[in-house]
Amino acid sequence: MSELKDRLKNDLTAAIKERDKVRTGTLRMVLAAISTEESAGSSQHDLDDAEVTKLLTREAKKRREAAEAFDQGGRSDQAAAERAESEVISDYLPKQLTDGELSELVSAAIGETGAEGPKQMGQVMKVVNPRVAGRAEGSRVAAEVKRQLAG
């Protein structure tokens, strides 16, 4: 079993004892998503830390998007609840890259691939994405690659 999954289970137990409703609900939801992912497909398999991190990133993104949608719909109470869940999930994600760090990674990838224009964006993304691995949202990475290739 992955260390991250163990940590989630232990933190759920602690949250239940502390009667922290938001953390308890969020961790239960995340562990249910992990179980669903593990049993999906033709055979059951345990997720490793990298797969759990990818799932957590996806869940956090869902919460941020839902919060924005609730804000636009005038449901600030629901938006606040979604943001609270997103914060709980982000505690388990790797530290996000700063704009400077992301820019450096993209520059290095452009140098390695020899890309010279926007048409070679795919080549650069193939090199950058494994290095970023959950530390920056895909749209942010793509925007930086586009910016550097256009300039």
C-alpha cells in the first residue's frame, strides 16, 4: 500500500476523533475515489503514491472548478464548502511550483528539444509534464510553453 494512502487513512481516523466534519467528509470522499480507481478496469490493483497524487490533483481541480461555478451562480455558501474541501486535499499534494521554477523547467525542455515555434509545443510538453508531475496544473504549464515558444 502507498504511504500517501496510509497517511490519508490515519488522518481520517484523527479527524473523526477530533470531530472535524469538513476534513472527515473530504478524506472519506478521497479514499472512496481511491478505492473506485483501484477496482476499476479488468483487474484490481493498489495505487502507488504517484497514482494517488494524480487522483488528488484531479479531485482538487474538481473542487476549484465547482467553487467557481457556485460563485457564478450566486451560491457563496456552496463555493466556500468546495474551497474548504480543496484546501484539505491540497495538504496532501506536492508543493506547487512558483512561476519562476516553472519557467526554468520549460526553458530547459525547450533547449533539450530544440523547439523553435508553437508547432513544436507537443514535443516540449512531453518533456516538461513528467518533471512537473502534479506540482503545476496542466493549463498553467501549457500557457508557459506557449508564451516561451511564441516569444
